[in-house]
Amino acid sequence: MKKGLLPKWMFHALFSIFWWGIWGFVVKLGSDKISPRQMQILFMVGMVPLVVATLIRLSFKVDFDGLGITYGVLNGVFTTLGLLAYYAAMQRAMLHSLALSPPSSACDRCARVRPAA
């Protein structure tokens, strides 16, 4: 690695932050229009072209390690459950107003809406 250049993994980490930021913005927009279940279904539909492109890039050669497959499927199950909960929160809670706000204003709003003890 040349001095002054970022390591290869850093580019991937920055790209993930970029794409997650766009994802969060699109979720905020979509949560006003459709239900969390519909959002999850369309999320999976949106993944299909990327899955096909990845399979083509791998020449349709995938590993068949039983434990690896188990972890991959569990990853999908838990991600789906987490996303459904997140989409429901975006649709029902005050997160609409927090999603695009600076962190300091989000903390201020959270402090104001806490139930009295």
C-alpha cells in the first residue's frame, strides 16, 4: 500500500455508509406511503437483480458449507425481523421527524417526549 492512500477495506466501509444513508432516506420517504410488510417485500424484490448479478459474477459457483448456509439464512431471518421492526417504527413513531434532523435536535425531541415517571 502506498503511503497516504486508504486501505482497500476503508473504501468498502465508506461505500457501505454511503449506501446505508441513501437507504435510510428512501425508507423515510417510503414509510409514509406503504406498510412495513410491503416495504420489506419490495426490499427483497429490489435485492433480486443484485443477487443475480452476484451469481453471474461468481459463475454460479457457490459454497455449500452447511454451517455457512445456516449462518447466511439466520442472517437473512434476523435482518428481516429487524427491518420489519424498523419500518414499523418509521411509520408509527416520531422517527419521521428525527430521520433527517441533526443528532442534537433528535436528543432534544426525545427528552421532551419521555413519559412522566
